[in-house]
Amino acid sequence: MSVTTDDIATVQRFAKIRKIDFPLLADESRELIKAFGLSNLRFPEGSRYRGTAIPMVIVANAEGVVTHVYSGHGYTEDHEIATIVNNAVEAADGPKSQ
């Protein structure tokens, strides 16, 4: 899942244009971003970017326990995120027998 401070219409347009098939969350009020400590405070007070979500991918298991966190600006391409998700699913499923 990806979280952004954009409104729902903007998120839907972005997903359609980029052909994104994973969940995107519009958090205009920034409640979720604050609750999970994802606020990006590197921008100065008054900047429209202050308090936006820090770019990261968080993977949680079925019980809601966070199992992996990938933080930084490098996870912006769909194939990178798909690789992270696939690796997390494989790790959760255990080793595959051949």
C-alpha cells in the first residue's frame, strides 16, 4: 500500500495513468501518516511538503505485524515495489520445495 496526502481524485488519476495495481491510500488529514510516524519533517515549517509521508514501503503480515520496512527515495518504480512485495510473500510462505 502507498499513502499520500493527495486527495482521492488525484490518487485515482495517478493510479490510472501509472497503471498501478496495488492499494493507494489518500490521507489528506495526515492522521495515518502521523499515527505511524511517517511524517517527513526535513522540509521547513510552512512548506507544503512538510509532514508528507516519508517515501517507504512497509510490509505487514496477516496479523498486522510489520515484517519489513524499506525507507528512502529509491522505491519509486513499480517493478521495485513488486519485487519487495514478492520477496515478502515468499518469506511469509516459507521455503519452496523443489
